[in-house]
Amino acid sequence: MVVKPLIAIIKSYQKWISPLLPARCRYQPTCSQYCIEALSTHGLFKGLFLGIRRVLRCHPWGGSGHDPVPKSKD
């Protein structure tokens, strides 16, 4: 119920705010896309946890490269 509005907010960010900022994402998929996939796959709590953790790892001294959302253990 709360996941869809969060995804809509992230998509709005991708459409309206992200293009105004310089490209600097260190990972694939981008952090915002990762958050959308994490919320869709794992739901609100785990998806939000994974998304926040990913954003906190995205800095000049962090890693880079391909970092997909973990598969659901259903």
C-alpha cells in the first residue's frame, strides 16, 4: 500500500530532478532504479532497508560496478 507511492516519488525524482544533476552514479543499476526494484521485490521494510544501504554505499571511496537487487527468498 505504501510501496506504490514511494515508487511514484522515486520515478518523479528520476524524471524531473535527476536530469538536472550531473551523472555520478557508481553502480548499475542506478541507485534510484535499485530502490524501485528492491521495493518491488522485497516490499516496504526490506526494500527500503536495501535501498538506503545502497545509497549510503554510493560515494567516491565505495565500490562500483554491477550490483543487482538480491533475489527474494520466497
